[in-house]
Amino acid sequence: MLHGMRVFALAAALIVGACATEPKPEPPPPAPAPEPVAAKPPPVDEKARAEEARAMLAQAETDVQRARSKRALWLKAWEELIAARRAVERNDPPAAIEHSKRASEFAQLGLEQLAYPAVK
């Protein structure tokens, strides 16, 4: 029995010794990635932008006139057209372009509405 106790003690000592090994040091955290350099947008050509605004306004005028001639003009299309005209007058091309797009869109929707049956 004494021999069995020695074997047991020796096995226990080996198990405890194996478990008591020093933990591996954690690897250092990876270096932070360099932040990407934000690309600067190309310079905006104000003259070209103003020309684009005038062209968009002309298209909106045509679209609104077409809807008006078919009696399909929405009030919102007219309001956006007026806002686009004012934006061109005060030399605000981004606003003029946005209002012109909306005026054309609403005029087109008014024309598309003609395809639906009338409500009784």
C-alpha cells in the first residue's frame, strides 16, 4: 500500500507541476493601422456649376410647361420651379440644381398620373 501511495503522490506532483507552468506572455497588440489620408475633392469649377444649374433650370421649365399643357401640373412642381429660378438669380447653383431636379420629377409624376383612372 505504501508503494501505491508513493506512485499516487508522484503522479499528483507531476500533474500539479504540469499545471503550474508559467503562462505564456500575451503577444503585444498589433500596431494601429495608419489612418487613410482623405483625398481632397477636385476643385469645383464655379462657372461650369452655374452653367449646369441654368441647363437644369431650362429642362425643368420645359418639363413643367409640358405638364401644364396637359393639365397635369402639380402645385409642388410649380413651387420647385419658382425656387429654382430664385436660386439661379441669387447665384446658388447647388440649390438651383436640386430644385430643378425636383420640379422636373414632380412634373413627370403629374404626367404619369394621367394614365390612372379618374376617382369618382
